[in-house]
Amino acid sequence: MGFKIKEAREDVGLSQEELAASSSVSRTIISGLESGRLTTTTTDTLIKLAKALGKSVDEIFFTQSV
């Protein structure tokens, strides 16, 4: 899951700090998800991250990259 968040974040050119500020999700949570240290999170967190990335949860997690 985390690599998808990192990929989406890098696609829009945001740092973890910038994503944290725009999503109201802590950088520690974002870092943990991206690194795989955290393997679960709430639906609310996923929605906040997706919104801050200008995408839907489906676009991040359920579409294949080309």
C-alpha cells in the first residue's frame, strides 16, 4: 500500500512534509505507510491523503500504472 502513496506523492512533486501539511495527516504516519512500517490505517486517513494528492482512493490503489 505504501509504495502507491509514495508513487502518487512523487508524481505530484510533494515532499512528505508538504503532503502532511495539506492532508492533516502526520508526516510520521505518511513515512510509516510509505516505508511499510505501518501496514494498516483508517479509511479517513486514506481519503485525506488522496484528496491532498488530487486523486481518489481508487485512482491511487486500484488503477495500474502504465
